[in-house]
Amino acid sequence: MSDTPKTSWYERHVLPHLLHCACGVKPIRRQRQKVVPLAHGRVLEIGIGTGLNLPHYDRSKVSQLTGVDPALRMHPMAQRLARQSGIAVDLVGLSAEKLPLADATVDSIVCTYTLCTIPDPVAALHEMRRVLAPGGALLFSEHGQAPDESVRRWQDRLQPLWGRIAGGCHLGRDIPQLLRQGGFKADIQSRYLPGPRFASYHYWGSAVPD
């Protein structure tokens, strides 16, 4: 979701703080801690948002960090967290479907709570695959499609309203399938986290080009 003159007051002034609070709750912080510290070398973070992953990086392992996010209104919050965390980050105001990086130039990609919102997640994953260097990995944690039919029905019912209030977030995206379509082979763990079941089924792990 990019910043344009058509962006609403809610999207400019309320949504960044709402997402920062919702995506910073304890169960999600624990998910971030499972994947973000594994990043090393030249790191690309997709959908850096307000910078909630920044405190979880192992600075001794990261030589360069680039954060991509089209929501420019979130960049100042990310810069503040970067200063507090003592980690330098180069912020780029673009969506992930067309990354401004050369082929095979990134050692680690971090993607947390982002595939749910990217308009074309498969195109973005193809781009991530393109920029990964040999031996590199995609580290991810995402909510998505629940395994229980009753929960999936609620995800479908709530999606029209949820998408409007949550910045285009999709409740029921099939994360394993998206990774496969994007050209990745993934080692995935999944389970419900504490919270509303329609939004709490999580997938996390690492993926490499297939």
C-alpha cells in the first residue's frame, strides 16, 4: 500500500500506530525472535513497516540491512527504532514485486507479517528468489489460512471488513502454497498462537530456492 494523495486520514494517522501495536504483542514478538536473529550478512527485510524486527537482529552477524516498504508514513517510526536498536538500515519506499537490487546480492531475506498484505505475493517471492545469493535463505513468519474448515469460513466472512481496517491484510492466504509458487522449498512449522483463531494460525521457518 503506497502513499498517494488518495491515502485516507485513517491510513495516514491511525493505521501505522494500530499496526505497530497489533504486530508488537508478546506472541508475535516471540515469533520474530525465532527467525530474525538467524539473518546474517547482507540482509533484505521485506515490509519493514514500523521497524518491529529491528531489536531482534544479531548486529554481530549483519553487515548491511536494507528495508523495503511502500508505506512511507511508517518510515519515521522505523528510523526511530533503528536508532534505539543501534542498527543502521537503508529504507526504500517501494513494494516487493520489483526490488531495486541486482541478482544474487542478498544473503538473508526477512519477511514477517508481510505476505498477507503484498498485492502480488507470488511476484514478490520470485523477486526475493532472484536477489538471493547462492546459499542464502528466506526467513519468514506469517499468519494465514487455518487448517480447520470452521475457522476458514470465518476468515472468508471477515475478510471484506478486515482488509479495509487492516491495510489490505488477507486473513486466509495459503503461505506454503505461495512459497512453492514463488519458487521456494520451505522448512515450515505451524500452529495457532494465542488470540482470535481467525487471525492466529501461523507459519514460520526458512526457505531456499527450489
